[in-house]
Amino acid sequence: MSDGGLTHPGELVLREMQSRGWNQQTLAAILGWSTQYLSDIIRGRRGISARAAVDISEAFDMSALGWLQLDAEYRLAREMQKRER
């Protein structure tokens, strides 16, 4: 999930989930998602879409915009790293 010092937002989803004592099945049910979709986000295979940001923000009582910003910052930093190589 960490990529060259970058932390994918999915890692933060995992931390929040674990801090609440939830497993992936529980969080997926709360979000109305498949466990595969949630797993893809947690493992960094998917980004945080606007819809996902709203769902996550409701489950964790956090800002949807904050989740989108985390994802955008991650993707931008990753792209910049690629270009520096």
C-alpha cells in the first residue's frame, strides 16, 4: 500500500476500519459494497471515487472532500515520482 514513501488512501481506510474493531465484511456491509471492491481500495488497486468518498465519510463520520483530496494528492505524487525516474 505504501509506494515509495506514499500512503494510498486505502491504507487509511484499513486503519479506520481496524480502529473501530470492524473487519472487511462488516465495513463492506455498512458501505453497501462488495468485499472485493473494498479489498481493492484497501490494497491500493482502486482509487477513491466521489461515490466512495461519500460512502466512506458517512461510515467514519469524516469529510468526503478529505478522502477525495487524499486520493488526488496520492495520485499526483505518484505521477510526479514516475516522471522523476
